[in-house]
Amino acid sequence: MKKALILLVLIFIPLVSAQYTYDLTLTVYRDGYVKVDYQIAPEDFASQIDVPLIGSHYEDLFITDENGNPLQYTLDKNHAVINVGGAQIVEISYYTPDLTAKEGLVWTLSIESYVPFKVILPNGSTVVDLSDIPLEISEGSITMPSGNQSVSYYLSSGTTIQTGSGSSNSSSIYMLGAIGLLIVAAIFIGMKFIKGEKKKPINREAFLKKMERFDLNDDERRALLYILDKGGRASQAEVRNTLGIPKTTAWRMFNRLENYGLVKIVKGAKENWVELKP
């Protein structure tokens, strides 16, 4: 009986240690290099996580906890096996030339991601093609859904970025990039989205039926019902304080719900908001 119990524990440990949720940000530079940033929240009691790395070459690779302390890890092909220790958040950053390709004047960033990811393009970029409808377009960044995605863009000839009110080159470059993003948004989302059409209210009965399709835990169900009662939108801090759960637990929960397609996380200047997806 004891041997069977020990064997069961040994089988279960790797399953637990492999669980985590993460955010992914790609910062693209003018020479085609991309800075890859992961922010990972390991599941409770995970002692080790196995993270697949994007690309094949990793320059200036750093793996730290939330306080910047280095963590022990080993590289196995395109994976980083990380000893979590007591870290609540694991941060990975590195540079790679493997994600972009240039044809003529047009650069294309290509990536296959298991989660939605943010792309920060170089100053002076004009987007000419997207593989899918972006989840969000904000000043200087595009958030793409998970899957096999690509972003094509070209760079303006003016590369000098100046500071101060007399920077006409910088203003022109920024305006050109902004116009390109608006054109892409118009093609994929329609002019009503650009003009800021008011969203339709959440259909409570339909959303409750949508929730039934997922195996939600008590906290996830309570969080969704709370946001639903608030009209479909609430701040993460408000939900977290109402439920009485730790910040990292809430962070993982909201990421799971976003991956399920039940909510959308909207990043604000001071705090993040959670919106239900009808």
C-alpha cells in the first residue's frame, strides 16, 4: 500500500510542476532582433516548470524571480527547465533574430503562441498586414490572439528620433504609424469600432450558459458572477478584494479565464480591468 502511494505521488509531481500561466511581450527592433519577455505565474506547490522558448538563438538570456534574483535553470533544446524555489513570478527575457524576415521593404514577424501576446513595433513602423483580428490596438502596441500569427510592417526612411516640442520628424513618423494602425483596424474590425460604438450589454442568461461549458472552480465562478452583477466590467483589484484571494492567485485565475475566452483583460495606466466576453 505504501509503495503504491509513493508511486502515485511520484507520478503526480511532474504534472503539478508543469502547470503555469504566463504573459508574453515581443519588442521588435529596427534590425529585426526581437526582445522576448515572459512573465510566468507558477501554480501553487510547483517546484519546477518547463517553458518552451520562442526561436532557436537566445542572446542575453536572463531568468529571475519577481525581485530580480536569478533562478537556476537548464536549457534542453528549445526549453528552459526552471527551478522555481520560492518565486511567485518567474520572468524570462532574451533577444533572438529568429522571429522576423524581410522581403523587399516589408518585415514580417511570425510566431506560434499558446496565449495572446503583445507586439511592440519600432518607432516609425506602418502595419501593412495582420494574420488575424487584433484583440487590442493601443499607442505603440498590438495585442494578437493565440495561435500561428504574423504581423507585417515597413519602416519609414526617417530614423532620427528627437525629443522636445520641435521634433517634426518624430511627429511625422508617429503619425504615419498611427494612420497605418487605424487602416488595419478599419479593415478587420470596421469603422464602428474605430468610432467607439457602445458595447451591447451582456446577456446574463446566455453568459451563464457559456459558463456551464467550462469546469470552473469556486473562485472562478464567483469572480465571473461578481463581474456579471457589475454590468460586465470590474477592476482586477476590486474582484480580488471582494473574493479575498492573493494577488498571484488572482493573476493566474484571470489568465485562465482569458484563455477560456470568458473574459478580456484590459490593461490600464494604474490597474487592469476585466471585461466579460459575450
